[in-house]
Amino acid sequence: MSTSIDETSTLAAPRAAKRPKADRTTRFAEGGGVLNVFSHGFLAVWALLIVFPLVWVVLGSFKTDAQINGSAWSWPATFAFDAFTRAWSKGIGGFFLNTLIVLAGSLTLTMLLGGMAAYVLARYEFKGSKAIYYLFVAGSMFPVYLALVPLFFMVRNLGEISPFLGLNSYLGLILVYVAYSLPFTVFFLYSFFRTLPTAVHEAAMLDGCSHSRAFFQIMVPMAKPGLISVGIFNVLGQWNQYILPVTLMQPTTAGEADHSMLAQGLVNLALQSGYKSDAPALFAGMTIAMLPVLVVYLSFQRQVQSGLTSATLK
């Protein structure tokens, strides 16, 4: 009996020394290194494709026409700001100011109206709330190009009521921007408001807090990451908008002030050169147009990431 036990233990020893087979989790973790290398490499190439044209434009604004025509990829000989002065004097300064005025009004109204509409639709149940929400969703899917002709006549008719609402007016374009940006704003903030805890809101209502005060003093601070995220998207969309200003911001009479936006100004700057090239001034104008957006995004980068991440995880 003892001999058979020893033989069995001796035969079992080599089997125990064999390496156990890796399970699916281990094999996936071992193969994840290749996936990480591929994903990081893809992101690096993507970042290069985005950053390289921006750096090329910025460096081109410090060159001369001879340097750009001779070698577009060379480093600037001197970092002079003459091109920025020429671009600003050719109208970029006025277009920049026009864009800031319209953006300040449209962004304020969009965030205020969109936040309140999304809050009511997300936190209060009433008859027709779902239908209103789906109308906003449908509005975000409607291409603006299909509405250019009726939109032009609508804004022109508003100008007959008040010149401040018609073509080539700040307020008219602000209202169009608000209507254009509200569907996405409500769609984004609707999901964000639904994820916020209701205990604090209910406690405030029990203490006698009004609905407006509960929104501005309780819900808005809690929804700050989401508001900043959608605000950045609206800034990008409205700052770079071209088709709406070129349709609605053309002077209608001789001698009328030109209220064109910055995107129109860049096109006008390119057309003003004619046969005489002034590529450094055009690059300088593009740099002026890019800098505010980059500063805004880099300033609120963490808030944007936290807002998108929290909305996705919840």
C-alpha cells in the first residue's frame, strides 16, 4: 500500500510542475499591449495631422512672400509682426469685434434658454414634454443649408418691423445663432440634468425655495461641467460659422456699415489681394481667428473632459 502511494506521488509531481494554461483574461491582457501600441500610434498620427497645419499657419504669418514662395516649409528668418499689422488694418480688427459682439449675445441667450428648457424637460413631467424634447432632437438633425432661403426672407421681413432685427444686424444674426444652437444644447443638457441627484433639489423645495431659485442656485452649480462642455461646443460652432453670416450679414444699401463676421473677413482678405499675393497677412488673419478659440479650450480643458466623462459614465 505504501509503495503504490509513493509511485502515485512521484508520477503526480511532474504534472504539478507543468505551467497552468492561461485563461481568457490573461491572454487578453497579454494581447492588450499590441492594442495599446496601435491606439496610441493612431492618436499620435491624428494629433500630428491636426497640430502641424496650425503650426505651419502660425509660422507662415512671420514670413515674407519671398520666403513662402521660395520654401513654404522653412523656418522664418525673423519673427516680425508686420503681417499682423497689415491684416488688422485690412479689416480683420473690425470683423473680430463684430464676431465678439454676436458671440457674446448668442452664447449668453443659448446657454440661458437651453439650460432652462433642458432643466424643465428633464426634471418635470407634464403633458407634451416628450414631444417637445423630440422636436428639439429633430431640430438638431435638420441641416441648416435647407433653411437658408426661407431664413433669408424671414430675417428680411423682420427688418421691416425693426431695423435692428433685419439683414446685416447684430440682433438678427444673434437670434438665428440661438435658434441654430438650441437643439444640440437642449439635447446635451437634458441627459446631464437627468443624471443629477434629486435629494438636494427636493430638500430645497421643502424649505420653500422657488423653482427659479432652485435652478440658478442649486442645479446650475451642480451642472457646471456640463454647461462648460456644451458652451465650448457652441463657441466653436458659432465662432467658425460661415454660411449663416454670408447669407444674412451682407450690406443691403450703399454706404451701410459692414457687419461681416471673422470667417467672412478672412475670405475678403484673400480676395483683396487679387493678383498681388499677401500670404503672410492671410496667415496672420487666420492666426488671429484661431487664438481665441485655442485659449478658451485650453483654459477649460479639464472642465470639458470632466463634463463629457461624467455625462458618459452616468
